[in-house]
Amino acid sequence: MSAHPHPLADKALAKLHRLAEGNGLSPADITLIGAEEQGIAFRAEMLLTLETSLEKKRYPGFARAARRGGEATQLSSQKEMDSARAGFETQISESSRWINETVAQLKEAPGNGFGMMAADITLDGMARVFSASETCTSCQGSGTAPCTVCQSTGYVTCKHCQGTGQELCPTCNGRGTDPQSPHEHKYCPTCAGATYINCRFCLGRRQVTCPACNGRGRTSCAVCGGHGKFTLEQRVLPTVRAEFRPLESAELPSGLRRALDRGGFKLLNRLAKITVGTAEDLGNKKARLAYEAQFPYAEARARLAGKAARITVIGEKAVLRDVPPFLDAPMEAALDNAKATLDKALKLRAMGDLLAVLLSGRELMDFMRQYPMGLSGQVVTRMREHVLRLVQERTLLARAGASCFCLAVLGGIYYALLASHLRAGFAAMLFPAAAYLFDAFVCGLSLLGLDMALRFAAASHMRSLTRPGEKVALSGQRTGVLGLCVGACALFLYLAMLWFLGAVTR
């Protein structure tokens, strides 16, 4: 008989032993009763269906197909473009290139695309852009249109003289006499007594050049933007619909079927040796790609903390499924102990790991990654609340000492600020109500400083309990009810200092 009749189950048992180590369970509490191991050859197929997406555009000017990606083909008319597009779609559906391109993309995906459900694979390298030009019907291809401002004459009525060609003499203001010699009755040197002169804008012609067309009588066509033509563009992008289908899944062991139902077929990407067969062209824009996933599998019967359990073991890495929360019992015993202290709680390795996660400011999910099995979510939540409460109790004296020191320092700072009349000077420089803004700023800065000081005191105290190399982040600390009380005391101290120094305006 072989010395290791259950190699996969033994790997699973070693994982459970490592998980239970230091968590109130001995190796004798986790034993293997029996196991059935076998090699699984799981066959599946990927059904590929060719589809083409058509994107149409119409814009003024010349073709910009190169900017959109894909091989560009310029045609002379829309009819030729439609015919060329239809021929291209027929060509790619009858060739095997789309199959080869799809298989190449699947082989670049994790697990060669194994387990990819209802995915759309775009073949950008096979995209084709067809374009054709059509004449603008508004301007008949000229790119210009009659100017509507001047009615194509190129001139408009002069607004300065209202089309009269004359304006009042600016020298004599229409009096006709020289303003420099009002008593000598001399004629105005500019208008010679006529009181009017030729308009300085139209020079007496009564019209000026049209500002819209600059005298040309025509403007750019508003429909085509002056291009005289439109570009019709059709971009054909081959897209393959991939549908993954397992074969003979009913013959799989029940534990494996449960694992695949929960984790999906992509679970085997990292657990199995996946081979891809040759793609088979089924015609009618369809193809089939065969897969085979080979991996060891075991269903182990074990006794965990006195309770029998049936565990599923998958792959050479011995990934475990269907493991009951066997660590709940020792954790609940520690949680229900009314005389528990932080030192006693940390005798359980899981408690220490959870404390390290919380002190470093990381998320609870980081702890769950360390214990992916063996603990229920309800117990983890209770553990978190229990550890936080014990940390608050452990750091109470350190936070209280820091609070007294901070209040003494704040008292000195408040006295120095108010005795220097900085508050009154701030109000005099801006406006009277600015004194209250000064109060709010000082109090807000004080509360922020208190919060940081209490967090720092708690973090400094907890560093003695952390393992070598682990960090204690300030964000992972809590000030608790003590922080609220100290904050209220700081505000009261500031108001008392205001009253004592007579800084409040009466």
C-alpha cells in the first residue's frame, strides 16, 4: 500500500492545520477520515458566431476614415459603396480569417478564454471603412450661396448717413459759420457754409461694402460649410459572439458542480491544465472551439473540531470548498468571556491578525483574504467589535494623559492669543462679526489637534503589541467617547478664557 494514498487530501489537511494553528485547535482536532480522489477531464466548447456591426456617418467635407481605424476604401457613389460593403461582409463570412483572429484573441485571454460566458470579441484588425462623396444639393457643389444680407449685390446702405451720402459738418455742427470767428460771419472752412459734407464712411456713395460677403455677393454654404460636398461613411466591424458551453456536466461529482455553480467555470483557469483544440468551421458564420480542462479532484471526509464534514478539494493547489466555519467555536468562547483582556484575546492568532489589520487602517476584506474559510461573517463582525472595545480599554490611560497635557497646552495658547488682542485687531481690520470667525477657526484647529494627539497617543501605546514589521496607522485609531468629552472641555475652556479676559463685546 502506498505511504500517501491521498496526496490531494493530505494537502488539504495541511492547509486546515495551518489555518487552525494558534487559534485554539490542535492538529488532533482536525483529522482525515477518508477521501476519494480522481483525475477529472472536463470537456467544453466555445460556440463562435460571426456578426458585423455597421456604423454610418454623414459629414461635410472630405473623408476622414483614417482617423476612425480600419482599412479605408474610397468609392465614387453610394450605390458602389453599398455594393462593396455587402461584398466585404460576404467575403469575411466565407473565409476562415475571422476564426483564426478570434482564436488568437482567445489564447491571449486568461485560461485561453475558458469559461468566457456570452462575450463579444471585436476584430479591430479586420475592420473596413467605406466612403463615398455626394454633391451638396443646396449649393450644387459650388460651396457658396447668395448673400442674404446684401441680396448678392455686394453692398449695403450706409448706416452712418442712412443712405443720403451726406452728414452734418463736424466742424460747425451744421451752422455753416467758422466756429473760430463767430462774430465775423465767416464761412466754415470745412463745409464752406453748406452745413453738410460728404459722408466720411461711404464717401458720398451712399453704400458700403457688405460685411457678410466682403463685397463678393456670395457667402459659404451654411449646409455643407463651404465644402460643396458631403462624405457618406460606413464602418464595418466584425464582431464574434462567444458562448461557452460545458459538455457532460451531469457526470461531474456533486461537490465540483456546486463549486462551479458558485465560482463559475473561470474558477478552473488557475486550477486546471487547459488545452485548446482546433477550431471547426460549421458554416453559416458559425464555428466551434473545443476545450479540455484536466485537474485532480478529491472529496475528503474530515472531522473538524469534533464535527464531521465533507470537503471538496480541486486542483494541484488543493483549493478547498464546502469547508464549515470550524474556527467559530474557539472564537465565540473568547468573545463570550466577560473577563477577557486584550492580552488574552491576542493569544488567538486570528485575533492578532484582525488587530494588525485594524491598526494599520486597512479594510476588513484584507482579514477575510487571510481567512477565506473557517470563519463565518457573523463571528468576524463580533471579533471586530470585541477587538475595538478592548483596544479602547487598553489605551484609555494613554489617551487620558494626552488629553490633560493637550488641555494645559491649549489653555496657554488661548491666553496668549486673547491677551495679545489679536482677536480684537482681526475684527477691527475686517468687520465686527469677524471676531466670531476667529473664534470658529481657533476652536476648529483645536479640535483637529486634539483628535490627532489622541490618535497618536493610542497608536504609540499599541505599537508595543504589534508584530515586527507591522505598521500602526493613525487612521486606524479611535478617540472614543473620551475624545468627545475632551473636545467639549476645550470649547468650554476657550469660552471661559474669553469671559475671564473680557474679550466678548458687551
